[in-house]
Amino acid sequence: MFGYAFVKAQPTTYLLQYRGGKVVREGAGLSFFYYRPFSTVAAVPVGSRDAPFIFELVTHDFQAVTVQGQVAFRVAEPRKAAGMLDFALKPDGKGYVSDDPQRLPERVLAITEVLLQQTVKGMGLKDALRASETLANQVAGGLAAHAEVMALGLEVLGVSVLAVKPTTETARALEAEARESILKSADEAIFARRNSAVEQERAIRESELDTEVAVEQKKRLIRETQMEAEASVRQKKNELRSAEMEADITLEERRKSLVAGQAENTRTLAEAEAHRVAAVMKALEPADPRVVQALAAVGMQPGQLIAQAFGGIAERAERIGSLNVSPELLQTLMGADGPRIYTPKA
């Protein structure tokens, strides 16, 4: 009405009122009346804004990848942004005069794409697929230091790389390669397990063989000990037998010596007896035989005397006609202690 208008901004919108080419009023969340024919109002959004992106880039090994993410930024210096872009409101205050406010995220994304391409082209495919965090950090640092971003008065709040994907064919090839690698790893694991089982079996077998060898050595040691003990026993027996033989030989020699001594003594006694008898016989040679017989009969038993008498009778048997000796006489002559003659009864 009469050229006056009222404007009211949210706390996330920074208003700048220009009049005569100078800023006469500015601030976030202002509300005021202004005279439209002489004033221009610029509304700069200073709230956080997210700009999602999907870029198709090329890696160092000429493989296409798709990088998906978003950039969070805000206008930190509204005057710089208003000086670089046209944020002026329409006279009715219901829109912008130009499309610069809508193109601000596009400019930020263009810079982001350039930075991402510079980073990705220095990586191989596999490295790029695993470099989401690296890409985000490098792009965030590049945006913060970029001259255009600084000239626009923007503050980069963060860069997020949600996914880095290859093309479908490349993904299949990588899946096949990964699958083969996994299968190879599985085969190697199976081989390692089997090899480990073989090693363990061999170790067990070696342990069993070592145990058998140790047992055989113990048995051989026991046999050697037994053989040594038996040899020692045999040696002891031989020594004992030798000692017994030596003792027997010694005893036999003693017996032989004793027998020789006894024989020598007997021979000496016999010689002495013979010498005595010879001396006696020599002494009795001049004597009458009857005297010698009488001397011999001295001390004889009655039986011996009777026997001698019968011997004399037998020597003169040719001179005796007949001789009758009854059993009673013979019994009387022989005495009670002599042998008894059996007389049969009639």
C-alpha cells in the first residue's frame, strides 16, 4: 500500500536491506516495513543444507565407478554470498528475482565432483571401492580450502560418501574373483586342515614308534641285565664248582696222602711184625717143635685145644684103626657155648 511492504524472515534466513547501494539493515530472523521503490531486500538462507550427489567417475585403471553421497554446508558469511549471488526478493516478497539461490547447491556439487574425480583418478578400482572414508575426508578438506567456496562465504559442515559402486559387469567380475579367492582360501583351509591332520597323525605315529623303540630298548636292557645276571650266576657256579673241585682235589690229595701214610705205616708195621716174627722164628729154630706147640697152646680156648687135638689125630690117621665119637661126647667137648649138633630121634 502506497509502495510500502512488510517482510518477515525465519531465524535461518538472513535479511539484508539495501538502500542507495548500502546496507541499512541486516540480521537473521528480522521483520520490518520497507519502501519498495527505494529499497531492495536480499534473503540469504543461513541454515544447514544437504546436497545429495551421484557421480560417475573413472579410476586410475580406467574403470567406471559410481560415487554416491551428500555434502552438508551453510552460508557462514551472508554478505559474501549476497555479493556473489543474487538473493534479492521480488517486490511482493514471495520469491527470488533470479534462480541463483537454487543454483548454489549445484555450484557446491560441481566443486565436489571435481575434487572427487581428482581423488578417484589416482586410485585403482579395488582401492576406490574401499576408500569411502578417505574420499569423504579429502573432499571435505578440499571444499573447505577451495577459493570459490571461501568467496561465497560457505562453511562445509561435512561430506559423506555413502557408496562407491562399480558397473554391473565389473561387479560380477569382482564377485567372481572374490568368489574364486574365497573358494581358493577355502581349499587352502581344507588343505591346511588335512595337512595339519596328516602332521598330527605323523606326530602320533612318531610318538608311538618312539614309545615302541623305548619299550624295545627297555626290553633289550632287561634281557642284557638278565643275561649278565645269568652269566654272573654261571660264573659264580663255575667258580663254586671250581672251588669244590679244588676242595675235592685237595681232599683227595689229603686222602691219598693219608692212604699213602697209612700204607706206609701198615708196611712199616708189617715189616716190623715180620722182623719180629723172623726174630722169634730165628729164636725158636733150635727149639723142639713140641715145645713150640706147647708154648703156642698156652692161653688157647678149649675149642681151639680140641681142634688142635683133632688135627693131631688127623695127622696120624694111618696109625689109628677106628675112632668113635658120640654126639654127646662131642657136645661135652665143645661145651655149652659151642655149636649144638642136632640128633634125630628114633
